[in-house]
Amino acid sequence: MRQLIPRYLSRDSWPNTASQCEHPPYSSDLASYDFYMFPKVKSALKRTRFESVEGVKEKASRVLKELTKDDFQHCFEQWKIRMEGCMDREGVYIEGDNK
């Protein structure tokens, strides 16, 4: 993993390209949706009683569709910070928000 991270943070690909970039292998401590999107959806669904699975899906879809460009930018900036932290730790996994 640590050999791949510098490639994704290189000046050639960050943030000057508008095209899709490759994603490194899945790592739960770096997955942006685990830190941003899932908590947003979870918070919106909390304390709500749904009549069906479809109701849950509809509410979750609405929450995700309401995310703005700034929301995604913030998510991406936080991901970059986690990637840099991973590089600083030479790829060693840690729990929590320890930098």
C-alpha cells in the first residue's frame, strides 16, 4: 500500500486532473465513504421507524442526492489527509483519528 500512495498524491494527478483516477486497493482506514458518507446517511436514518426496506433505501438515496460539490470536496480533502498519514506511518494501520 505505501508504495502506491505517493503515486495517487503526485502533483500530476492531484488535484489538477478532472478525469477519473485509479483507486488503491481497499483499505478500511482510508475509505472516504466510511468517514463521510456512511455517517451522514446513518445520522439521517437514526431514530426513524421505517415500514419497509424500500423506505430505508429511499431515505438513504435522498440523503446522498443532497450532497453538494463542497461535501465531496471536503470528503476528498479528508481522504488526502488520511493517505498522507498512512504514508507517514509507512502503511501501518491504526484505529481512530490518530494522525
